[in-house]
Amino acid sequence: MKQYFSLLFLIFCCAVNCLAQQKTAVKNCPCTSSTEISAWTPELKKGYEQKSIANNFAYSVNGIYIAEDRDTVYQIKIIVDPKSYGTFVYYQHLSFSKARLINKQVTNCETLPNVHDGGWVGNNIFEPKNAINKQFVASEFFVGESYFRVDKRHFYRFYKCDKETKFGIHDADRERFYRKVYWEVEGDYPEISTRSFTQIDVKKYNKQQLAEMKNTVYARYNYAFKEDGKWYQHFNKKPDYRWNHFKNITPFLTHVEKENIKYITAFESADYYDNQFKNDFLDFWEKLRASTKDANLEQLIPLVQFPFAINGEHDDMPVLKVNKQQFAKIWPLLMQQENYDMKDNGKLVSWYSRSIFSKADAFAEQTLHTKSNSIANMDFEKLNGVWKLSGAYADLELYPKIQSMLMSDKGKFPDKKN
């Protein structure tokens, strides 16, 4: 009996010890208190430098930042995309569960963790349990020289360690310190992950290169290609990729990567490369121009896909669905929206959306001759072989106005099948 109770006592002590280790797994590293850090003022409008990782680490905000608590590893990725007419910021926040790990400590205080794209932190690979991907205008993202915000409530502070050459992000609300790690966009075609493409950019590549570029992003995030398929064989010959792990890598994709993949998919289609003489979008465009020029809503309605979708600037803004009755009110507001672009000489130009319908060439340089197209703030899709005006983009000023109108009209105009 004594031996039995001794065994129970030993098991109890081991359990208590394991639990204590689990609860104290995350140590308080140096530079994780407000008294040990000071403001870090990196170059906020500097883009990612593929050939200068040291500059990315110390002088710009571009890169990956890692934090952890007992149950979760957190990762922030920031990519700055400077353009001659403005600077854009791509922000990502991923959370990884440590539930399956026996040793709950993933990082340590002495060294920065080894981090790669696709959930690799230290010696472990994680699948995101939560993913936030957003695009910001720099002036809306950065607050002063040492702060940024991702919504109205949360401000983050850039900090540097007073004792060491280390940098990070401090989330004061959650008392969470994200340490900046050495990270680079590995493999071929890093440009698809660091800046938004224009038509001029994409035209530099042939059809095969575009397909390879798109699949390179999937491989970088450890996508599980079909075994013995074309891309399985292709990346099997490239040791730089740690791939073939996830069936779904969508949470890893940043906003800029999603947009570039969508753009490339349009360009690599046979419709664009193999048949550039036939363009039935222009026929549709002429009908659309005529209806807007005469302000003839009866002519315009058959050219519109309902429900008409209105997107906001950020991914977390819900798509607003507009029916035929509401469209008559919303359309004039969309026509008044101001758009911006660059001329070849680098000069910034702006115009109201309504002015695009005076363009006889339908912005020929921008049309893709595929199943989808975008001009100014308007989206077009080819549905069942017929082109339709399918949606629009509303800026931060217009979006809440439209959202408010739709809410107030909900009782007046009950949903009907279009």
C-alpha cells in the first residue's frame, strides 16, 4: 500500500512540475519592459530591398516580427510598397497554436528565431489559426515616426533595445513584444511578394514565366502540389523551397500577393496572349458609354450584374450588395469618385469616374481581354459569355455613405430576386 501511495505522490509531483514548466515556459527576455526600450524611427517609406537584408533589418519596417505567449506564436509581416504617387503598406498578422508542442518554448532570449515563409518558426512548422491581411495608404497606417495602427483602437510602437542591436514592435494593450527577425523572400521572383504589379511589369514576362511566378508563391508557403504533377516535379528540383505541406496556403497570402496572382491569372490566359485582335469588351464598352453619356438608366440596367458588389479599401470591409432599386441612388455617387494614376513622365493625374466613359479607346492600355477587367474604380466580368458591369470600389469617404444609405433603404426596398 505504501508503494502505491508513493507512486501516486510521484505522479502528482511530476504533473505539478510539468504544469509549472508549461505556465512559465515563456521567459521575460531582455528588452521586454518599457524601462529597457526606446523609440525606433526607421525609414517608413523605404521598400523591401532583396539584396540588402541588413538594411531591411535595421533601417526599414519591412520584415517579420515574432512574439509568443504560453499557447500561441504570433507573427507580423509588414511590406512597404513605395510608388511615385504614394506609398502603400501591406500588413499581415498570423497566429499559430502551440497545442501540439511538448516543449512550449519556441523562441529563446539569447538569439533571434530562424523564420521562413510558410509557418516556419525555429524548428517547427505551424498552420495559421487566425490570419489578418490588409492594405493601407502609408499616411493612414503610420502615426508619426514611431507608431502605426491597424484599426481605430490599436496603436503599436516601434522600439529598439537599449542594450542590444535589436528592434521590434510593442503592443502595449496586450503587453506583447514582437521581436524583428532576419527574414528574406526566398526563391525566385521575389518581386511578386514585395510590390503591386502594373501592366508594364507583367509584360516583361512570357506566359511560362507568369505561371512559374504564380506557383513560386505557393511553393514558398509550403503548398502541397499534386504528387508527380508538373509543379511537383518543377519544385522538387529546387532545394530552396520547403514545400509540400499545406493543402491550403490562402491564410499566408498577403494582400499584394493575392492581387498580383489575380492580375497574373488574367494575363496568362489564352484570351490575352493568343487572340489580341478580337476584343468583345470594346463592343460592350461602347454600349456602356452610350448609356452613361445620355444618363439613360433603362439602357444601363441590362448591362449591370445584380446584386451589384461594392468593395471597400480593406479586406475586412464587408462587400455591399446593391439591388436594382438601390443602384439608381448609388450610381451617381460612384461617378463622382476621384481616381489617381501616373503619366509616363511621372506626373500625378486625377479624374472623376464619370470621365472615363468619354474615352473612346476604353483605356486600351488597361484592358486585359479576358473574363474580368477593371478600369478606374469599376469592375467588369464576363458571365456566361456576356460582359457585365459587376461591381465597384468605394474609398474610405464614400464607402460609409453607401453603407448608411443601404441600411436606411432596407425597409423601403425589400430584397428581390434580380
